[in-house]
Amino acid sequence: MSRQEQKLKTRQNIINAAFGLLDENRSLSAISLREVAREAGIAPTSFYRHFKDMDELGLTLVDEAGLTLRQLMRQARRRIDSGGGVIDTSVDTFMEFIAANSNVFRLLLREHTGTSAAYRMAVLREIQHFTEELTDYIVARLSVKHQMANLQAEAMVRLVFSAGAEALESDPAQRQQIGDRVKMQLRLVQMGASVFKPK
């Protein structure tokens, strides 16, 4: 393994270690640099070869969480293209993501309303990316004007994130009920958007 590859691997280990330390009781601000370094198997001084400080690591975690979620939803769209229903497949994929990556989604939720303005802005950017991708998808699939598609996408993303927050601490049966409910809510938004005539 080259020196550059080793550096990238260590950086990813630090990111994974930080995600692993997050849980329902611990936010990003409650985790220390020493804890992250210990979890990643490096000396605390080595941390600074990869990140300026814990704030920079936090922003990287938000970026990684958003990217992971967007990549997952792109996979969902590929599943849709091969014959799945749009809403069912998207919600099922999202709920699978929450079950498998609870700390990743918990970070986005918590920092969205957290005390750090930089983290809040970073999460907002990730949600906007998510909304823009869905807007483009609606425009392409349904030939809807961009402004209307964006309003529909924003409503849908808010509903799904809210359902995700509820599903985070739920057991599989409850998560299924939450998923079924949000699918119905998304269909109502979709139906309303299809007949809505702006003034």
C-alpha cells in the first residue's frame, strides 16, 4: 500500500470511528478528539495530519452522511427503473438505510437543529442537494415545470425526513407502520401536485 493510500485509509478510519461513537445519547459535540483517535487506533497527534480540528471532522461527517444517503437513493431510482414503484421503492430503501446506518442519519437530524451554525448550514446544503436531485427526477419523469417539481420534492423530502426521525428509535414492526404511513402521505402529495393549478 502506498503512502497516499495509507493516509486515505487512516482518514476513513477516523471518519468511521467518529460515526461509531455517535448514538442516541451522544452528539458530535460530546465526542472528544482523544476518543476518536483511540477508536481509530491512532495517536491523538496523528489526527492533525488529517483534520485541522474536530469541527472540520464534523463537517466532513455531515458531507459523508449526505453523500451516503444520496448514493442510496440513486440506487433506489435504478431499482425503480428496473420495475419497482417509485414511492414504495424509495421509502423502503430509505427505511433500510436508517436501520443499517442509524448513526449516520442521526447525525443529519441532530445537527440540522444543533448549536453549531456551520453544521446547520452543512446539513441544510445536504438536504437541498437531496431535494434538487428529486426535483430533477420529477421534471424528467412527469414533465412538470421546475418550480412546481421543486415544491413537490421539498414537501416529499420533509415528510420522509420526519418519518425517518420517528423510525430511528422504532422496532422493525413500528418502522414498517411508519413506512406505510409515509407512503400514503407521499401519494397524497403526488396526487395533489398532479391536479394543482397555480394562480
